[in-house]
Amino acid sequence: MANAAVSAGDSGGVTRREFLYYIWGASIALFAAESAGLLVWFLIPKFREGEFGGTFTLPIDELPEVNAEPVNKPDGRFWLVNLDTTNPNGSERMYQASDESAPIQGVAAIYKVCTHLGCIYSWIPVNNRFECPCHGSKYRLDGRRIESPAPRTLDRFKVQALNEDQTQVLAESDLVNDFYQPVVLPTGTAFLRVDTGSKKTGPSQTLICSFTGSCP
Ligand code: FES
């Protein structure tokens, strides 16, 4: 019998002890993988629809008219704007600056926090612009700086145009230089989806007041 056992080991077979080691090792590896997966699942933030950090789906009739005053969405912490610099309606609010070679058209969702030191700015109807109460920064309807001390354009969230049953994305904000551009809504758009978990930092552009020589 002893000779038979030696010859089985010599032939490369797995002993009972080795087999138990393998099972034990595999169990440990499986447990570690499951624990890591659970940890990642808990660490990745999860947001519900309609909660800041998640998505907001709005019927198209909540969109403001072209170049009209922005619509305030406090739960999502954004302003919804509808821009068209080729449209004379509301041109006192939205206009093309001297260094902008192409018209600005489409829908954007603008984060409600000032890019200077984080105060909450407001839309001031009588002045047709956003103004920050803390240090006086001013922004055009699309969020571009009119006056400092804000260092850059207001941040934006990703916007998608959805069809009637919300199953199809018809268009979404393009990224240019890592900043969301206004999205032009295709025919058939019935809903807008704003993703407040997808924010892009506004660029530093020349102050608009410097073109008119009206900077304070
Ligand atoms: S925080 Fe808005 S201007 Fe300073």
C-alpha cells in the first residue's frame, strides 16, 4: 500500500491535504473579492432622481422662452436658461460679445454657486443679469462673467433632450474644452434631463465689461 501511495504522489496527483489548501485559499479569495465589491458599492455615492447629485427630468414646458429670465430650480441648485443670440427678443439679457464669433444657442443648466468664493447669487430682473451679493460679481444670462472678482464663467451641468416616453436621448450638451455647451433641442423633444452629478467648471473668459469700457 505504501508503495502505491508514493507512486500516486510521484505521478503529480493532488493529495487530500493539498486539495483542502486549495479550497481554503479559494474561499479566502472569494471572501476578499466580495468584501472589496461591497466596500466599493458603499463608497460610490448613489442619488435618486430629483435629488441634488442625481438627475432631474423636466417637461419641456418648464423651459423659459428664448432669452427670457432664467427658471430657478432650487432642489437641483441650478438655473435653466434658453439662449439664442440671433433672436432679438430678450437681447438686453442675452447678446453676443465682441470676442464671440458664433451665435450662442441652446439650453443650459447653470450651477447656482458663484465662482468667486461660493456665495449664492441671484437673477436681478431690473439689471437683466445674475449678481452676487457677496463681492459684486455679475454674470450674463448664460453665466459668462460681466464683472469680477469672479475668476471664471459659472459652472454648468449636463443637459439631455429626451423623447416623449423618455427612452431616447435626442441630443445632449457637447463638451468643448471640457465645458458643457448649450444644447439645441431637436424636434420631438418632450423632456429635459439635467444631471447634477455631472458638472463642468466654467472657463476664464475676458470680462464682458472690458469690451464696453464699463468695468468698475
Ligand atoms: S462670492 Fe460671489 S463675488 Fe465673491
